[in-house]
Amino acid sequence: MAEVAIIGGGLAGCDAAWQLARAGVSVTLFEMKPGKRSEAHTEDGLAELVCSNSFRATGPAAAIGLLKEEMAALGSLVMEAAFATRVPAGGALAVDRTRFSDYVTDRIEGHENITVVRREIASLDDDALAGRDAVIIAAGPLAGKELTEDLMRAVGDERLYFYDAIAPIISADSVDYSKAFWGSRWKPEDDDYLNCPMDEAEYKAFVQALLDGEKVKPREFEREKHFEACLPVEAMAERGEMTLAFGPLKPVGFTDPHTGERPFAIVQLRLENKERTAFNLVGFQTKLKYPEQKRVFRMIPGLENAEFLRLGSIHRNTYVNAPQVLDETLQLKARPGFYLAGQITGVEGYLESAACGLWLGLSLGRRLSGGEVVRPPRETALGALLGHLQAEPDKEFQPSNVNFGLMPGLGEKMKKKLRKEAYGRRAQEAFAAWIAAVGL
């Protein structure tokens, strides 16, 4: 029987263990609690939910809803536990945290192919890992200091990150192009950026809204100085009313074709994908709360009806530069036999982390049994999420949750509701065809 060690008993580690055990693989799951805890964890159980108890929206009109459907179809333990411990939450899937953790813990500890060992693994060369057919590191964004340092040595310091500095992403179809215009700051003839011009009154009102907006309060262990290169946009605004106008919103090099004059300030949108279906708000990493981001950023001319595919954030989150560090099987290029799963790979969110672990457990289990399973296509939620981890190596890599912007474009314009439904139908059809083709 093949043997796999998993470091970390969170959502990714548990779903990976479950898939491997179902495939007949002997799994040893190492969990450092209760002997040692990260700054965020308080309970002893596996799959502890440390932030929210919500797994977000349901239904195929949302990418996360599609991911739930696909995970459930693949036998996800996390989804099984979520449905078993569900609490009322309108159109969202929310759970009773304690019952959820207890459910997963009982199922993992009760499986004949899984052994849970309560001890910390501080090194990739720990004797407890020796002789395994594979090792999965699913230690999460708050991995222990020693293990993190060892991982740094394995991948190279410059390829391990300790803070997310994430700017929002919006749907290209939701931009008012009568107010925005294409052009690059230094090459006006280029169309690399879409630019939203502001006059003086619009700019000053926007800056004031940034200052007044409600922010997310950092945890004690996140109270660290941010890098100058990734300051929250509202922190730059706090340095003075004109700081943004002389920084990321500087209008130098631009003439607004609608007025023939230079704008007072410019907000730049950068294309997020080759299909040109999504834009990134350049320099807009933020600590504003999600509802505040939507309210304030829709003050930008041209973004009054912006549809947000991903909202911005800055928080502590250890993750690797996946396109450079991992191969297509999620194996470390620098350490064959060692795999990463979950948030440390560069996926964002509870279910995205669990889905990453599920896929690794499923695909690795197949390979250890002498078989193979091809990835689901990019048109599916799982395929799109995994494809994000294999983006162009030279592109700036940032963690992402699952969203329609990660999928190939539809090739036609349509209203927002119809577009989401079209993405959903296409994903369901592609997933069903893939399931049939690979025999799952």
C-alpha cells in the first residue's frame, strides 16, 4: 500500500487525506494542535474555521456555487460536513463551526486508512516523513516559523510571500466606456490600460471617501509595517490630499479624448486575462471592508455600475509564487515528492483551499495506483482555479478566489444576469463531460 504524509489538518489537508484514503492509500496526517497553535487558532479539532462560518453563495450563477457543486460531485469531505452542519444563511452556505470541525475530525479519525498524529513537523527532512511515497504540505497561511523557514530554503526566499496585497478585479462588461479611454502613461498609442479620468471635485470627494470608509481591523499578529510598494490605497490617502494624485493616480502623460484636456487624476485598469473579460484596479490594494469597497470604488467615473469579481485586501498570508515553484501536479520543482495544497499555493478562501487539497488527493491517489487523471477544463470552476496556479511565470502572481474572470471568455456580450447564467451552464456541461471522460 502506498504511503503519504500530510502536514496540516485544515480544510485542504483533510480533503486531500480523504481522497487518498478512499483511493486505498495509507495516510498519516500530522496536526500540531493542541501542542502548538498558530496565532489564529483556538480549538483542538481538525478543519477549524478561524475567520467566518460562511462558505459564500450557492447556485451555478456564482463561480463559488459551481465550485461547491463540483466538489460535492467528487466526494469532498468538506462539502459533506458543510451540508451536515448547515445553519440558515439565506442564499449562502453557512455552518455551525464547532459541529463542522467535530464532523470532519470524526470522519478523518474514523477512517481505517488515516492515522492522525498530533505533533509539529518543523522541517521537510523530519524523520517522520522518511520513506513516504509523497509528502503534502497543507499547513495553511500561518504555518509554523521553522517549517516556513525550511520551505523558504527549498523554494528560494524571493518566491515565498508573507502578505497579500490584492487589488480588486471587475468585470469588463460592467465598465462605462463612454467615460473611460484606452492608453498607456508613457505610450499613449498603446491599449494596455483602460483609464478612468477624474476632475478635481471627483478626485477630492473620492479621497475623502477613502478616509471615511470603514476598514478591517488587523489581528495583533498582523500589526506589521506594510511594504511601501503595497500600501493600502487609503493609507496613501492619509498621507495628504494630493498623495494619490502624485502617485498611482498621477495623470502625467494623458489627455482625455472626451475633453481634450489633461485630467486632474487617473485611475488605471489593467487587463487581467487574455480574453479581456476582467480588469485589475492598479494600485488599489485596500483594508476597506467589502461593502465599503463597492461603495467607494463605484465613485470612480466609469465604474458606477462595476461588477466586482474579486475584492481587494491586505493581510498576512504565506504563499508561494505557484507558476514558478510548482509543476502542474502541485509538486515542488525544487523538492520532487513534496506537494503543496491549500492557501499556501496561492488560492484564496475556505472552499478554494479545500478544492485544491481535494484535487491533489484525487490526482495523486490515481498516480500512486498506476493511473492518471487529467485536469478538469478551464471552463469549470475547479479547472479555472487550478489554471490560475499555472499562469504565465512572468506575470505578477497574486492569490485569487474562484471567479468567472479565471475562465475563458464567452465570446459575446450580454447582460450581467444572462452572462453569469451562461458561464454556469457552460461550466456544468464541461464538468459533466469531463467526469464521464475520466471515469469518476
